[in-house]
Amino acid sequence: MGVRTRKFIGAFLLVAFVCAYAVGVVMVGEHLPDLAWVKGVYFAVAGLAWGAPILPLLSWMNRGGGEG
């Protein structure tokens, strides 16, 4: 599979993941105690943590293929 094809597929997967991740974070956030500092810490960590799970996808998307 060429690099362009992987990037095209990866872009859709990336958008789908970020949307699902955001919905999941908000759903969990609704069940947290009603303390501003708890929600602040949770959303700060969750807002940064989305990058770690997509690193393999980004690596796959940018893998050299020679045909593309």
C-alpha cells in the first residue's frame, strides 16, 4: 500500500478516534465529583493523553513505501 493511501485511510481513522475519544472523555467526566480541581486535573490529563494512543497510527501512516 502506498504512502498516500495510508495517509488517506489514516486521516479518517484519526478523526474517528479523536471524536470517539472526546465523547468518552466527556462521558467519564460527567461522573466525576463536582469539584473544580478534580475536573480541571482530569480534563488537563485527558486533553494531553489522546496523543499517546495515536502514535502507532501516525507511524504507520508515515512509513516509507517507495510507491507513492
